[in-house]
Amino acid sequence: TVRRAGGNAYCVYRHGMDLDGTDQVELQRELRHAIERGQLALHFQPKLRAADGMLAGVEALLRWQHPVHGAVSPAVFIPVAERFGLIGELGQWVLDAACRQVRLWHEAGADVPVAVNLSAHQLRQHDLEACVREALRRHRVPARMLILEITESVAMDDVDASIRVFDMLDAIGVQLSIDDFGTGYSSLSYLRRLPARQLKVDRSFVRDLDTSHDAQAIAGAVVRLAHALGMTVVAEGVETEAQAAILRDLDCDELQGFLYARPMSGPDLLNWLRQRDPGSVSRFAVHNEQADP
Ligand code: C2E
Ligand code: MG
Ligand code: MG
Ligand code: MG
């Protein structure tokens, strides 16, 4: 699609751009069939402990391999799914696929906690707790292996609802993480009332760490705030050694980004783990091959 990009410039449609109405309608029609046609997959990106580089867990990121357009970015199709009422089904598929993968890794000898992104719609879904419980039960995954990420702006949009949902999920032992922190408008008094275990510093601050004093000041303040409230801090989008060094100096707990690994399939994650840290994968399970979920 060729579209007008402001001024006289024209550019070819890219991922990350807003789709116009017609494109959205077309995409949602295809998205409806994506699940049954097996075009969706979860990829997993490692989060490493800053102190020793050990794997702390992974974040599950949804991928849609479109037969014609190729890989469609979740930044494009998640908003479409939200708008056209498909996010409930999609979110449930993601929860189930993430728990299934945790079980497969466990059977292959590696216990890897997984973080799943929740959409605004899921936060309002009255049967969210039942869906989470059911996914854990079906794949016999302990609740402590599951982390749910909710962006700061979504969590703060309806704070009372968020507190209710967070309390309920916390009660069943699932951990909560506040994603893209620093881009929303948190009230500190509300932050204190949310039983979140983790804050994720938004990539925009990480990107500017080595060039901007302000970005460093903000990242440092987020780390101190989180620690004061008993939470851990993850930095997302770490791409350079310089950024990682600054984040370690700032006492950030976990690092995630292309510097360490890109999101990858479940089986690839296991191979990655075996190569860099053979001790973390049980010796008795290394021949236990797993199928792609
Ligand atoms: P997010 O939750 O903040 O996820 C992190 C995004 O940053 C991912 O993009 C990841 O691939 C990307 N990333 C990680 N490290 C680096 C890095 O070093 N440099 C750069 N430039 N990018 C990095 P992705 O996979 O395209 O996902 C985009 C967003 O789509 C996610 O942001 C999340 O909000 C949403 N999303 C993805 N999967 C799901 C899902 O299953 N459910 C829901 N509701 N939303 C999802
Ligand atoms: Mg996330
Ligand atoms: Mg994030
Ligand atoms: Mg982000």
C-alpha cells in the first residue's frame, strides 16, 4: 500500500505505521482465521540477571506469519485485534501456548519462567482469572512460573480495576510486571497499591542511556523507586555493551535485548540455553526432543 506520509513525501507501508480503515478491515478478516490455520506462533526472548548473566526468564512475543505479507508485527495486529473484538480469543491462545511451552521445556530439563503480555481488554475480562487458572492447570505449570506484563498506561487507565485484577492474580501466585514503565502517567500512591513484582524500564530510556543524562537520571530513579517498593527492575531493548554497563551501575536487576538474544522459537530457546549454560538444563533430559507447539 502506498500512502501519504505528511508533506509531499510518500512511502511504502511499513510495520509500525497505523493502518487506514480499509487495511484494518481486511487484516481483521484474515486474523480471524490465523489461529485455525496455524499461522500464529510464540517467540521467546531471554531476560538475563544483570549480576551474573544467568537466565532469569523469557518474554513470550506473538508472531503472525501471513501467507502473503510475511511476518506481521504485533504492534500492527494487536491493535486491530483489540478494535475488532478478537483479542479475547487471541489472548487465550497466547496464555495456553505459553504454558504449553513452559511444560515442554520442563520435560526437556529446563525450568524457565515465562512472561505473557496482557492487553487492555484482557484486564477487563471477567473470566481472566479462570482463563489463567485453566491454562496453568491444563499444562500442569505452577503459578510462580507465569508472569503477566501489563503496560503502565493500561494499568493506570482504570486504576481501581487494575488493583482488583492484580490482587486476584497475586492471590493465585502469578507474578505481575508493569511494562513500558516511564511512558505512562503513574500516580505513585497507586503504584504502591498494585501488588506488582517488577517494573520494566521502557526501551526509549534504554536507547538514550549512553548519550543522555536525562535518560540515565530517569532509569536510575526507576530502579531506586522499584527497589524501595520491593520490586525488581528489567531494562528492555538493551542493544549495546555501553547501555548494559550503565544499567549494571544503576543496579538494574535484569537485562533484555538484542545484545543478548532476539526472540526465538521454543526449541531454539532450549538450544540457546544448552549452548551458553549447559548446567541449567538437566543432563538426563538432553535427548528429550520436543515438538514445536
Ligand atoms: P513489549 O511487550 O514492550 O515487547 C518488547 C518489544 O521490544 C518486542 O517487540 C521485542 O521484540 C522488542 N525488542 C526486544 N529487544 C529489543 C532491542 O534490543 N531492540 C529493539 N529495537 N527492540 C527490541 P515485538 O515482538 O514487535 O512486540 C511489540 C509489542 O506488541 C510488545 O511490546 C507488546 O506490547 C505487543 N505484544 C507482543 N506479543 C503480544 C501478546 O502476546 N499479547 C499482547 N497483548 N501484546 C503483545
Ligand atoms: Mg512486554
Ligand atoms: Mg515492554
Ligand atoms: Mg515496549
